[in-house]
Amino acid sequence: MKLKSLTLTQYKNISSESFEFDDRINCFIGNNGVGKSNVLDAIYHLCFAKGYFNPTAVQNIQFDTDFFALDGVFEKNEQSEKITCSLKKGHKKVLKRNGKIYEKIADHIGLLPLVIISPSDRDLITEGSSIRRKFMDGVIGQTDSTYLNQLLNYTKIISQRNALLKYFAANQTFEPETLDIYDQKMIELGTPIHEKRKEFLADFTPIFEQHYQSISKSEEEVTLAYESSLIDSSFAALLKQQLPKDRMAQFSTVGIHKEDLFFSISGQPIKKFGSQGQQKSFLIALKLAQFDFIKKIAGVPPIVLLDDVFDKLDQNRVSLIMQLVEENHFGQIFLSDTHEDRTMEALKTTQLSYKVFNLS
């Protein structure tokens, strides 16, 4: 799969810019603040109908304007796919595929698979469980539209159940029969999500572990563990058990929206016991495994975005990524860097075609 061309209009700090891309490697060079990451974000936006660095759509509109527009022409399975995305302040976002407006934007997810490697990936290790669930759901959602719809519906049910708990507390009342309707819906939607996550991790973890060993060249044992209260108890039993706590807290304290991934090295949390180099290797292995998993299921190599990674990685890890590029592991790549010399030095290690865009 390839992105052939891209046009941005009033997107963040880019007033208007058009690009024609190379089929293999595309490099955006320039100082901080000139819009390198914004171009990558626009590509991500066309694939997922939201920005990566700022998913709040209206904040992607350039200052002192009232709209943005993105146009991209992709090639997938020898078919052209023209995707346009636009937003005007005070209106709903409009997403089109080959001129036809999506009724449900979620239907677009998975059409154009993509993997991004960015300095913000460190949040997967350092931040809370919601970031790791988002990663897991993002990988599965690109390859399973049913899962994505179940997840969206589950989120709506949780919101409604929480609102009902707040209503009960505010009015000093309680209607167990009404709450039970939401509980049954939580179980109906949440159970297959939980099972799909287990199935995913069983397939994904060995791929991740293999990549980590290749990157680190070490004997350290790393793994991903699925943390869920549903593993040892039924959903219905948990909801009944936690009902007093839910009423006191006025929100749903158990369910698949509380699950987590435990990242470990030598049996210990990598957040506390992993060195900076080990954590970097862990994150790169996660993203390489994501690429392999999606490529296998989707049948096409995802587009890869590398945002300022040369500035955050040592030379050994840069060389590894370029080696993977040379071995045709990846398909089309877009990368950003502040130093042209560093980028050109990395490109010397590959015989693949490339195009460099100097932004100022």
C-alpha cells in the first residue's frame, strides 16, 4: 500500500502544501516548528480520521482560520483510493472515500493500515493503563471492524451506566432493575472484547519477544501479561460484587475498560527496572510486532511513520531500522528529522529510492 500524493490546507501551521511521494522512503527535513510532524500527522489523520499528536479535531485548524482540509491519493491492491477529510468550526467532520461521504467514520478504520513510531511512544511505559489499552485496541481495531464496533458500543454503555449511578446518588434513590439492563449489555459487549484481547495477545506476544531479542542481542526475558479481573471471575459476579463500590464512587469500577498490559523484563516491571536502552528496545519491538501483525492480517504492508526517531535512538538502533528497510521488511516509509546530514548518512545504507523534502 502506498500514499501517492497529499495536499494540506490550513492544517495546524501549514497554510497550503502539496506533495508527490516516492514509493519507498520520504524524508521531511527542517528545524523544529516548521511542520515536519504536522505532515506525518496529516497522513495519520487520513488513515484514522483523527490526528495522532492532537486527536481533538478543531485544534488542528490553523490559527486565525475556521477550517482545514486534507486530500490524499492512496494505492492499495492496485486500486486508487482518494481520501478527503475536512472540518469547519461549528460543523461535523466530513470524511470521504472516492467522493462518497462515510455515514459512520468508524467504517474507515482498517482500510489504510498504518504504524507510527514516535518519541511519545514512551507513554506506553510511563503512563496509565488507558494508553496501553489504546495501543492494544488500535492494533486489533485495524484488522477487525466487529471488535471496533463492539468497543465503541461498550464505551457508550459505560457512559450511560455511569450517568445512571450519578443520578441515583444525586436523587438518593436506587433502581436495581434499571441498572441490571446496563449490566447485561456490558456483559454482552464486554465478554467478546475480553476474549478477542486474549486471543490477540497469544498471537502478538511471541512476535514481540522475537523482535526484542533481535534488537537487544541479549538474553533478557521480556513479555506482555494481560491484567484483567475477568480472568479469575465471571463478568456478572464481578459486577454484583463491586456494586456497593460503584454506587459510592458513582462510576463503573470493573470491566474491560479497566484492563491493562503488564510490561516486564526479567520478571520485573520495565517501567521501574528497565534501563533507558532496554525501554527503547522494548518500544521498538512493540511497534515492529504491530507492523508484522497488521501486515499478516491485512495482507498489505502498513505505511510506516517515523517521527524524529533518529534523534531519540542510538546509532545501533538506527542501523537496525535501516537494515529492516533494506531487507524490504517495510513498505512505504515517511520520516522526519531536524538534521539533513544525519538523515542522508542513514539513507546511504540503503539502495532503495527516496525523496527528501526540505521544509522551512
